[in-house]
Amino acid sequence: MDIKEVIVVEGKSDTIAIQRATGADTIETNGSAIGQEVLTKIRHAQQTRGVIVFTDPDYPGRRIRAIIEQHIPDVKHAFLPKDRAIAKNGKKVGIEHATDEDIRNCLKAVYTVDTTIIEETPRDLLIEARLIGHPESKKRRDRLSELLQIGQVNGKGLQKRLTMFRISETALMQALLTIDEEEEE
């Protein structure tokens, strides 16, 4: 897999997994307390080659992603579903536990945040689709996040993430159709 961008990961184990799966270069944040030196490296990489943020699907990973996005808003994002990142012992979550194929698939489905002002995904649509305000909402959101590869989100963040990554209503409706069909089975 030929990736020109530098991939931002949390630590050495993630770097090993990324290099094994893709051969790509990485920058390690070494935890969620990202220092100015690491942000400077990421900014430089973004200016010269581009950056893909690929952090663990947990709270520290989301925090790192938010900090980077705040300082360098035009980075790309790749998301690994939590169920694909669980260690064999079931106790840890991280990119280093994913298969090479899962890593490559996530990096093929990279999103770029669009900062131009556009119309948000209608909240009424999300309610009608039982993605917010329904007893099954969390389960449906988790499956939607997996199908669209946008990372796990809560109800409040779903509308923002769909808008931010410009997920079309057509793509959303197709994913919802898949979810509805799966629920009927």
C-alpha cells in the first residue's frame, strides 16, 4: 500500500503495526499530553506530505485527535472500529491489536474535514432514522459509524461528524437501509 502522508499514531506499538501493514511513516504522540514539539512535527509533515490522524478508538485517542484538529485543522482522519482493536485477552484497545487488513481498510477510507460552511445533516432525519432519541440509538449509531467508517460517536457528535466529513444524504440513507435489513434478519 502506497501512502504518501505521514500517519500520526499514539506510540511505538502502533508504529510497528502501521509499518507492518503499510510501510508508511509515522509520528508518535507518546500519549494524550501532546507537546508543542510534536505539534510542530505534525504541522511540518502536513505542509510537506500531508497527515492522517489514526488514533485508538478510546477516550485518549479521541482527545489526541481533537487537539491535533484544533491546532492543524486540515489533517485527514482514519478510524478503526473499536471491535477491530481489542487485544486477544480482551483487556486492551488499540491500533496495535488490529489485523494488517483492518489497518489497510481504514486507511483506504480516509476523511478530510471540510471547514467551509455547509448545511448540517437535518436533526429530524437523525431522529426519524432512530439514531438519536430512541432506545436502540446507540446500537444503530455504532453500526452506522462502522459502515461509514467515521469513528464511534455519541448522539450529539453524530450530526457534527456527518456534516464535517460531508457524508451525503444518499450515503447515509444507503447505510441506514443496510442497518434496517440487518435488524430484520
